[in-house]
Amino acid sequence: MPNPTVFLSYSRSDEIFINRLATDLRECQINAWYDKWEIQPGQSLVKRILEEAIPRADAFFVYLTPQSIKSKWVKDELETALVEAKRYNLRILTFVDCEKTLSYLPSYLLTKKCQIINNDDYELGIRKIIKSVSGAAHLKQLRALEKKVSCVFQPTLRKGKTLIDSIKETGLVDIENRDDESSNVPPSKFYNLAINEVFISGLTLERTFDLQINMLHKILDKNIRLFLLLLHPKAEIIPWLSKREKRDLESIINKNVIEVAQREKITEYPNFRMRLMKKFPSFSAIMLDGDIEKNEEQHLSNIYFRIQPTTIYKSHHNGLVIQLEKLKETPNSIFDFIYDELCQQWNNSIKLETYLLNK
């Protein structure tokens, strides 16, 4: 996910402080849009700032001081941001230099929550900015993706909630919309988070065996349980999927996954299990330390997911991918739903050994 962007609106009299703030934000992986760095000689300020920079930002930061409140340019920037906030939910961050400045605020800002940041209250203030900007960037991307792949978000969760509603509330670490096949497997560092178990589900798992076979060995050699769940080669959906992707998926599952697992001796590990789904899942996922067979007490506070809802993309390697981490302060709802759904998928599938016996 690209670094989030915050537009900085301020008065020239506060330039020294804003320069410090912009520098520190960039050190913290926040793209601070600071006019001293962004505006080139001869560029139109109106076009560059009001028509391009503010609408494209994830958040708008305005530094309200007695001087900036009087600034016509700050007022124009703020008015543009307020319009964008109504149209596209641009998040506006209003900060003041001190409590006294609150008494100078114009009427249209009285309803805005203002926080203090200055040289004395700097560390707490910049933490609040970073948190707000990061949250705004996630929400903006979610809304953009909701429009782009709205067909994905069906009301499958409890109480009529959609997936998009739920992931706004809890545990979002990363979200991407893959429009090519340059990044279609999780990074190795994700698997390194596992302590006891790795569960991987997918339609074919071809890329996992093609690109991450060494990672599978590494997981098993560390005595971590590895569970793999994929479509049955004879599942009803296979002919339709093969036609859509213009590939023989039955052959791919048999030769590029099952036979490779046998040839690589993956199937000989005592901590390895593979099962085959007969039905097309609503989503595929990777789950770390979820205890798919419920052999131990479940600890949702230590659980991680990377989930990919079923899409209408030409390849199931494309589409929306969401990474979630269960934090202590987040509600369980979506984690319970994903965990229960994956357990159901696993319990309703057939063992690899059974498939091989009847093949």
C-alpha cells in the first residue's frame, strides 16, 4: 500500500514549525504535501493546490493560529477541503497552536474538533496526526475499492453486515486490489508470524506450490502445523473456471499441486494435512494460529488473516486482498465469522488420502 498523503495548510508566519512537522511526517512514512517542496516555479497555485493536491490527499491538515485564521489563502484551501469532505469524505484535521486560539475561530469551524500541537506538545500531537492520516488512507482506499469491485461485497455476515462494513471496524493491516499477477502470493515475512499453525486455502494453490514450495518446507521443518485446502479436481465449478481462465484447472491441481506435494515429500510430514473442497468458497484465506481443527483453546487475540473474496476477475489470482490482525481492543465479529467459515469449509471437505484412494 502506498504511503498515505496529508495536505498541510498553514500561514507563512508558521513556516518554521510546519517545516519541522513535514520533515518528521515523511520520516514516519507519511507523504506530507508541503508547498515549499511541491510547487515548482511557474506553476499555477490554484490548479496545483486547489484542483489537484487537496482532492487527491487522504487527509487535510490545517494549522490554526491567529495569523492563519486571517489568511485568505488558508481560508480558500480550507473551503476546498470542506467541499471535498462532503463529496468524498476527505478527513479534515484541525489543529491549533494553543487554547487561546480557540476563541478566534470563525463560526464555520466551531463544530470542528480542534487539537493542540506546538513545540511543547509536539510528540503527542504528531502521533495523533499519523494515526488519523493512516486511518483516513485506509478508509479512502476501502471506499474506492468498494466502487471498483462492488460485486464482491455481498451481505454474508451476521446481522446483514457486508464484508466492507466489518473490515472498517477492526484489525485492518493492509488492503490491495491486484490488477496484475506481479504480486499474487503473500510475502514470506507474513508466514514468519505463525507460532503453531498455518492454514492456506485457495482455488488451486498452484502459485503457492510454484513460488513458495521452499516456504512450505520451512514451515513444516519448524514443526508448525500446515493445513492446505483447495478445490477438488472434479468440483462442479472446475469446467466453468477452466473456461474463464483458459486453463485446464483439473490437470493443474493434479499435476502442479497434488503430484508436486507427493514428489517433494510434503505429504510425508506428520504435521501436514491437505483437503479438497467440492463447493466454490465465498472467499479463500490464509490463517495463522487459528487452530483449524479446534484441537486447542482458540485465542483470537493472536490470529492473523489474509483473505480474498471471490471475484469476477479473469484470474482468481487478481482482485481484492485484505490482511487482518486481531488486536485486543478490536471486536471479534469478523474474526469469528472468518474463523467459523474456514472451519466449516475444512470440515466439509474430503481428505487427500481419500481422493487418492478413489482416483
